[in-house]
Amino acid sequence: MYRRLKAPELLSRARYTTHDVFAKLGTAPPITALDQASIDTVRRRLQTAWQQGTPAHMRFSYSKAQEPATAAVLLALCSVNGQPSVLFEERNNRLSSHGGEVCFAGGKADPMDRSLEHTALRETWEELGLAPDRVRVVGRIPPVPNKTRRIRVHTVVGMVAGELDVSALDVNREEVHRAFTLPISHFYRMEARSATMFRGRCLIPQYQSDKPGLAIWGLTAFILHEFLCRVSAAGTSE
């Protein structure tokens, strides 16, 4: 469904990549703190983007063999040492599916879940021990299919109250190797990102994580990039 571009191909598309992938991000992070003004900005821009409808690059097809299952992930914004950051997890490398990869906390909806927000918060609690009452939901991003196109993955965006100490999280070691955060400013460093083809239809950034050789790519990179485009001033009419 997606493939990594080899170095020569990346170089040959460098001009296209710079213009079409990074242009909407602008040159500076959209927020520099997680204060009320920043929360309001993120909520307003997510809502504006949602009201404008689903853009062409988000209109994915799903498997016709069966009705797609529903899942939700939490893109959690948090303050770490005073810096607005994004919370990730590195999956246990012994897992048969996506072992050792970087992702957002989340999973399939349970019949007892009251909403997509409930699914995302419940899964985050189960995987990372982050209590739902610490997260303030501020918006959503249109769903994206998983690799098999049999799951419709919804993204819930939330703000974690107070300073977050990832070392204090009660991580479920059966599923998660570790939790970590990266400041939003990290994703605006050119040396921390490159381009990769997603689902054979568009180029998106692939970001370096906090560990050498561990990249943020595929579905997680697509969701992260879409979020940054939606909340960046360069990607709005403001």
C-alpha cells in the first residue's frame, strides 16, 4: 500500500517534495505553549478544516469484502519541560503486527464504547496508563484506512493537562515497549524529516524519532502530517 523511496528517487523529487509536502506546514511551529490561547487556536483550526469537507487526498477506498471495522487513536498534545509536544509509543517488538514501530495509542472500538473519543481515551488508558480525565479533547481528523483497508482509523486530538512525565506513565509492557514525546518544533527541522510515498498516491514526510534508526512513518506519519497541516497558519486562511 505504501513504499519507501530510495535515495536517488528522493533526490529526483526534491523540488516537488519541498513545494507540495512541506509548504502547508510553514516555517515555524503553530504553537509555542499549551496555554488557553493555543488550545483555542488548535480547536478552531481543526474545526475550520473539518467544516471545509474531506480533501481529495483523504478520500480513501476501503475493502469491499466486509464492512470496515472502526478504530480510534489519540494524538495527544502535552507539555514537556514547558514545550508543546506530541506523545508517541514504541510498540513491543515481539508483537506480530507492527512490532517495534512508532504509533499513537489506540485500537479497535469496543461495543460498549460510547463514542470515538471514548475508544481513543480508553485505549490510551489501557496502553499507557494515562487517565482519561487528564485529556481534554479538542477535535478530530477524518478517518484513514489501515494497510489492509479493513479498518477505518479515526484520530482524536487531545490536550494532556499539566506537565507530562512519561517516565511516570504505567505502560502496558505486553503491548508497548516505551512511551516517548517529541516537541512540535522537532517536526519543523529539515534534518529530521524526509519524504516517502503513502498508499501509492501522495508524498508525506517521514520523521526521525528520538532514537537513531527509528522512524515515524506510514499511517502514523500521515496522521501527524495531516494534523500539522490543519493547525499551521500556512495551511489555513487565517
